[in-house]
Amino acid sequence: MFKAPRYSLFLSYHGFAIFLLVSCLYSALMPFYLNPAHASEKQLVLLNWSEYFDQEVLVDFEKEHGIKVTEAYYETDELRTEMLINSDGKGYDLILCNGVNVALYAQKKWLAPIPEKKIPNLQYVDQRWREGFPETKTYGVPFFWGTLGIAYRSDLITKPVTGWHDLFVPDDMLRGKIVMIKDSRDLIGMALKAKGYSANSTNPEELDQAKELLLYQKPFVRAYSYVSLSKQSSMVTGQTMMAMIYNGDALMLQEHEPAIKFVQPKEGGSLWCDYFLIASSSLHKEAAYTFLNYIHRPEIMARLAQYAYYASTNTKAAEYLPTDFLTNPTIYPPKEVLEKSEIFQQLPPRTVKKINSIFNLIIQ
Amino acid sequence: MRLHSKIIALTTPVVILCMITVGVVSFTYLRKTIRDSAYGAAQNALEHTESKIVSLYETAETNMRIFASSSVLTNYLLTDNEQERFTLLQPTLIRLFSGYLKANPEYYEIRVIMPDGFEDTRVVLHDFPNITDEEKNSVYFKTMQNSHGEFFTTTYTNPDNDRAAFLIAKKFLLRDPNLDPITSTPSLRGYLAVTVDLQSLAQYLHPSHNQYGINFLITNRRGKVLFNSLPGKDLISIPNRLLEQVADHTHMEKPFITQYDQLSHHIFSKTIHGEFIILAMIPEKDLFASSHHLGLLIALITLLFSVAFSSLLIFLGRKFIVSPIMELRNAASEMGEGNPDIELLLSNDELGELGHSLIEMNRQLHESQAQIRHLAYHDSLTGLPNRIMLQEFLKRALAGAQRHKELLAVLFVDLDDFKRINDTLGHKTGDDLLKKLAARIETAVRHTPLISHSNLNRESDQVARIGGDEFIIVLPCIERHSDAAQVARRLLEALSQPFHLDEHQIHVTVSIGISIFPADTDLPDELIRLADIAMYHAKEKGKNNYRYYSSAMNTHAVKRQFMEMELRRALEHKEFVLKYQPQVDPCSGQVRGLEALIRWQHPKRGIILPDEFMALAEESELIIPIGEWVVNTVIAQHRVWLDRRTVFLPISINLSTIQLLDANFEKILRRIIAHFNIPASLLQIEITENALIKAGDNARRSLFSLRETGIRICLDDFGSGYSSLTNLTNFPIDKLIIDRGLITNVVSDTKDGELVSAIIKAAKTLGLTVTAKGVEHRDQLEFLKDRGCDLIQGFYFYRPLFASEVEELATG
């Protein structure tokens, strides 16, 4: 989930600082909490997107289990990775991660395998998602899935927006009015889609074409970042008229400004799913299991889904979701859209290198 | 050459020379300054570039060390798994490198190269394609692999963009803290390489900085050209010779001068870090090209200034020298034309002084002229008007008298016996007398009251001195004839008083002749002449009186009587002089004889020829003493010449009838000959046929007698009047002299010519020598010569000469 308003950055750092303080305190008081199942079990640190997890659920969880969950935030997947590298995977108990990176994190020995039997509610999780990516079955608990598309101000843009083409080769009026996600896979992948190629293409020529397209678009782009989802969002003010956005987030914005519309590009977007991971360095693995089981209670998951406007991976949660939610094509895109969308695969290193290089060129 | 041109000729070369000197000096100085300035620019550029390169090295090394200490890069290099590396770690590294590139714009590329040459990470600020990821075959990589030391630097041409670049790389030797034991040696994990575009190094060598045409080159240590400030030239590497020279040249302050590209260049060089050579090459012709421009400018300025100064000097010269001189010249011209007053603006210098002198001179000239005019018109001794002025006055007075129908009188006043007085008292006293006399006459005339005239002051009377002791008084506007007499009387009265001169008391009388206009004549010269005649009459009548002219006066008789007196006086006072006319042999041109001719040097009238007085002399019998004098003089002259041995020519004397008939004549002649002891052959007698006939038989006897003495007899004027051939035989004639009159037209008149021919023939037949007198023209000469005339006498050859002249002729 990409929610990266400015204040969340502040918050994440703030959170991190709090975490440090807490962990210092924790380790200072370590002798008193030798029993992992003891009061030390009452703290969990979750590394997550901001405005993704309903805080009320955390409150309820704490009420019920006496475990306090604090969040630390990251802005982009890459930043999350960086944070983990810097700390070598330490300092967090739970990590909310997109499916693609799980295998790598596991490779880095940052992750602890999650025992199925410890989380009985996994039975409700769609198997498809459980095996959605390499190693996710071992290390991850699926959370939400969604798509990547385009949000735009239907009242300010007269020409109908139908696909990536409208975003990458914009009208002149959109000069400086576009915000693009600062993610290498998202940018280049969708540029490839716009060109009619696979988002997982390893073909250097195709990649070069994607690069050219992105370079062409660059003058129209106001910023390579994520639009804010608050009332002060630039999409609400109209400074941004079109943005690359995740489907649920677009609905969140719609709350503030009804004119904002989400479109699944006709070329097809990307399909993602994120997972909860447990850090191998975590000392509260039991509490983590408890948490993960808790959130997959169908009614809890329904609450979480509604909060974030995303489709949950928990099939039973549908029973607790309102019809309009379940029939919202943005949240639950039709089959034809899903068919055209692609899930990001782990690409070969040389391709990654090229993508990194292209990405760097675009964003500077 | 005109002064103006002289000034130009003087000033212009001097000025030009000065200006050229100045120009040359300033040119040399400026040229040196330009050269030094160019050197300075070159050295400056080199120094800046050097410091830039050095600092580049230093910062790169420093930054790389910083990188070395950062965990991002070390982690990266320690991660062998490419997947992990690229996916997880590379984005961060790229971001780090991007930031670094932005902070150091000279670096345009930063790369991580694996030990095997694989270009793992490459970050550039501006997209340009990467030719290849595999660097293991590149020259620079191989060199880098083989190099020792932590840092590696090289210059190379980046194959990706074909631009010269400078590479700084650091080797990363790391020990994996997780895997390797503490004691293991760090192994090479990769290289961090920063590429610097040489163009940025060369910013100080940009041509826009330099105005001296300096060609900057950066080469590597082998001479391969990395940067060339002259892009047109396709230079790969500098010649080896140049490379050697650079290596040899250690003195950094001065350039070395060498031939490069067929031109002479001044070259500064710097070698940096053993890797770079920077050259600043200043083409000599460009170095001096600007000085050529400068030279041209200076030449132009020199020319302009020369022209300006010359013009100025010339103008000043004109103004202060030539113009004043021209003014003076004009003034002088005007003075020459007689303008007495010259206006000149005179400056306070030498020319001004000259001007002053000129004006002074002019003034004096005018004074002199006035003086001369005065002298011309006045008598110097007495100050009275002279004859010229008198004549002009008289003319005007007559014209006036004519107009106003008035009478005019001329009084001719002559001093009685002045010569006597002069001889007795001496000339000085004589002059004093004349002065006093003149004054008295003037006073007398002025103060003669003429009763009839209302105007008592007779200013218009003119008294003039026209000769030695002769004065003329003109009385214009008299009312009656008697007024003149009144003046004359008054004059006589005034002069009756004695003159006191020195110690003498002298009594002087005058004779006055009076003529009246219009009674006697209306012509001015005539008036004077008639008054003169009247004066003679007065003299004849006893002197110290006055006489009016009357037509009864026989001028001739009066004159003659007077002349007789004069002749006598002439004899006494030795006023006669002899001249000798040579007689010339027409063929040889030699002088064969002389004819003695008498001349009268009258004190008043000048030279009087014998025609004018000889007749009178004969009539008055004065001829005798005169003749005696002639003979005496001739013979005495002979004596003198013989003594001097200068002249040995016979002299002919003209005899008159009277002399022939004079009984004493022969006696006297012989006496004188004997006295002086000269050969008689040196004497010849000329006598006219007429005289001979008049003399009669007695003459014949005398002649024969004379002839016996040895004297030759010549018959003069033969062919005029009575020419009898029998006379030739009757008389003892030796020579014949043809009449002048026949000679005159001997060529033009055939009759005269025939006659003369006949005469000559006859004479020759008779054995007589023939002389022709009065030969003036060549054709006469030729004629006579042809006819065999023996002697020629006339102006054609010689006029009558003084004795001294004859002597000169004979000796010279």
C-alpha cells in the first residue's frame, strides 16, 4: 500500500525514534523479561505503510490480548528495503512487504518462517495468494491485494482517460500536473505495458523504449512521489490532475473529492499482493502469531478492508463486507482487467541493473 | 630654393625623425608589454589548469576514501549475489552516487567495476549510451588491473562518447567481517571509478579567454592529445621532438621557442602528476600580430603626428618668418617704386629690426633722392637752381606769362674776368666769392622794389647759376621793360661793394644782358641766347654794365671778337692739346704714321674742334703762335717717345697758308727740330691744295726748302675743289691725301669711286703714297685696299688719341 503523505514520513521517523527508545528501554529491561512468553510479549513493532492499517483494530487487539502494536512507516518498497539493510533486518517484529521481495528478504535471512499451525485463521486465506510469490507460503501471511491504475480529476480533464497512454503521452494541459509513483517496477513496468510489452520484460530494446517513453513524459510530471491521501492532497486541490495510484487509495481520495475517478488502464496494470512477514530477529514471535491470527478473523479483516478500501485475501471476510463494497469495480476489478494485469516477477540481475539505471535517469 | 620650401625641408625631416624615434621606442616597449602580457595569460591559464587538475585529484581521492568508509559501498561490494546486490542494494548506491555527481559537476560518470572488468553500476548525470558493460578488454582497465597502489589515474578516450576523459579509480580491498577471519588479507572486491570530462579541466584554456591566439593542448605523458583548444585541427599526438623538448625544458618562467607546424612558437609547458602535460603554444606571428597591428597603429599615429607637427611648424614658420619676410619684401618693392611711406606691422624681433632698418633706409633713400633732386636742380656751390631747373622754370613762367599776357625778362649775368680772379686767388677763394656773389645777386633781385608792382615781395623771381661765373635771372610778370633795367642797376650797385674773402678785399664787376618776352622772342632757349648775346655786347662795351638785346647786335661779330679774345687767352693758358690719329696700312693693319690734330679745351665750353676756331685763328693771325705751339709740341713729343723708345712714327702737322708764307716759319721749324734733335723724317707736313695755291710761288720755295730738311710733304684734301695734277708734279709732294668727301661715298657713288680709283692710280704712277681719310666702314676699306691705297685713316681703325694712348698702342 502506498500511502506516503509528507507527514507520514515524519511519522515513520518519529515512529522509528519511538521504536529506538522503546527498544533501548526494552533491552535495558531485558533481564526482567527473560521469558519470551512474558510481559515482553506485550510489544510488537510493525513496519508498514502509513494509513494502511486501521488503528482502531490495533486498539481492539491490545484490549483483547494486551499486546501493543506500534507502527513504523516506510514510503516506498525500496525505502523499506533500505531500512532493513541498514538495520540488517533487525528492529522490527512484523514487516508488511510486497510479495515480490519476500524471497529476497528470506535470502537475506531476515525472515523467520511462519508456522501454519500457529495461525489457524490462515484457513480463510485464498490459497492462490498464499502461494502467490516465491517463499510467501513459508514466510508470509497475505493481507490485501490490489491493482495499479490511474486516478484523475474528471471535472478538470475533459478527454476521457482510458489507459496508460493517456498518462504517459499526456495532453499539453497536463504539463506539470501529473504525479508518478517513485518505484522502479511500477514506472518502468507500466511504461512497458503502455508500449504493449510485458511489465516483466527483460528485453533491453523494450526496456529502452520504456525509458524513452518515461523521458518523454518527464516534463509533464510534477513529482515522482506518492500523492497524499488526506484532504490537503494535491489531487484534491487540483494541482495534480492525474496520478499513478493504487486502486484503494483512489477511493480514499474520492472521499475528499468526488470528481476524482479511478480507471484501470485498458493495456492492463499490475496486480499486487502484500504479506505480513516476521523478522527472524524478532523476540516476540508468539505475539506476532497471535496478531496475525487476530487480523484474519473475517470480521476483523472486513473492518480492515473497509478502512483501506482494498480487497482482502481472506475469503470469509466477504460475509462481513457490504454489497456495494464487494461490487465496487475499483476494489474488485472485473475479470478482463485482471487478465490483462500482470504480477511483478523477480527479474534477472542484469535486467534489474538496467531497470535501476533507467529508474535513476528518470527520477533525477 | 624658396625660404618656404627650405623651412619645409628643414622641419619635416626633423619632425619625422623625432616621431619615428618616439614611435620606434614606444613600439618596442609596447611590443614587449604585449609579449609579456601574452606570456602572463598563458602562464596564468596553465597555472589555473594545473591547480584545477591537482585539486581534482585531491578531492577525488578524498571523496573516494569517504566512500570507502561508508557501509553502503562496502556492503555492496561484499555482496556476491547479483540478485541481492541489484535488487536490494543497488538503488541506494545509485542514489548515493547521483548525489555525489550533482555535488561534483566535473564528474560526469561514476562506476563500480568488478575485478573481472564487469561494469556493475554506472551512474551518469546526463544520459549517454554505454557501449559495453564489459571493460575487461579496455586498455585502461588492463593497466588499472596491473597497477599498484590504492589509486589509479589515467587519461583515455571514453568509448561511450568519444571524448577525452580523465579517470580516477580507487581499489577496494575488503575483508568481509561476517565471513573472513580477522587475520585474512583483504581481497579486491572492485573498483570505484570516477570519470572526469577533460573539457571541464580545460575551462581556463578556452579560446575565448585568450586574445593572443594561444593554442592550448593537454596531452597525456606519451603526447597523445586529449584536449586541443583549436578544434579545427585534427591532432592526435604531438611530435616526439616536441615531447622531448618539453621534458628538457625545466625553466618554468620562460618559454622555449621552437618550430611547430612550420611556424615559430613560444611554448610554456607544465607536467602534472606525471600524467598530464599542458602546453600553451603562442605562435610567434600571432604574438607579434597584435604588435603588428600596434605597429601599424603607431605608424599611423607617427604619420599623423608628423603631419600635424610639420604642418604646425610650417604654419608657424610661415607666420613668424616667411610672412614677415614677404611683407618686408613687398615693402621693399614699394620702396623701390618710390613710395615714401611704408606701413609695416613690425614684430619685436630680428625681423622687426630688419623692418625698422628698411623703413629707415627708405627714409634715408628718399632723403638722398630729395638731395639728389636738389643737386640735380641746384648748383652745389651756391645752392641756386641750376640750368635744368632754370629751363623748366622758364618754360612754366613763359606759359604763365603767355596766359596772363604779361611781360617776362631774362637777365644774363656774367662775371667779368673771373678766370683771372680764380688764378690769382686760388679756387677755394674763387668758390667763396661765387657763393657770396650768388647770395648778393639773390638779395639784390629780391629786394629790388619795383614801383610799378603792387606786390613788393617778388617771390616768383628766379636766380640760377648756369655756368662757372654765369648767372641767369628770370623776372616773370614784369609790367614794363624798364623793370628789368631796374633790377640790373640794383644788381650792379649791390656788386659795387667789395667782397671780403679771407684777408682779401675783392672788387668784382658783372656784365648783364637782358632779353624780353614777348618782344625779343617767345622761346625760352632763345631768350637765354639773346640775353647772352646782349651780355657779350655789354662786355664789349666796357663791362660792369647792362645792355638790352637788340636785333642790331651782330652775333657773329661779337662772338668772333670774343672768341679771338678767348683764343689768345687759350694760348696763354695753354688750353690747347694735341691728339694723334693713326694712319694704318690696310693690308697689314699696322700703324705707319700719325696725324697731329689740335683740340681746344675751353674751360667753359669743353672740347672745341679746330673747325670751329682755326678759321678764326687764321684770320686773326693767331695761327702763327698756335702753329708754333703745335710744332713745338709735336717735336717735343717725338723727343719724349724717342727717349722712351716707344713710338717711332712720323707725325703729320697741318699747315695753313699763313704759316707757309710766314718767313719765320721755316726758321722756327728748323730751330725746334735742332733743339730737340729729332730726325726730320719723323715730321710730315700736310697742306691743302687750296692753301698751296693761295700761297703761290713763295710757298713752293718754302716747301722745297723744308723738304730738303727731310720733312715729307703731303697734299691734303686732294680731289676737292681745284685739283690739279700738274700741282703734283710742280710741287715737291711725297704723299697724297684723298679728300674726305670723296671717301664718304666711294662705295655708294660710282663716280666718286671711279675718281678715287683714278686718283690712286695716278698717284701710284707718280710714285706717291696715297692716304685716305675718313674711312669709317669696312666696305670703304675694302674698296681702297683693292685699289692699292697705302694708308687708311679714320674711325674705322682709330679715332684721334692722346699721346699716352698712342704710346700704349705702340707698346701694347
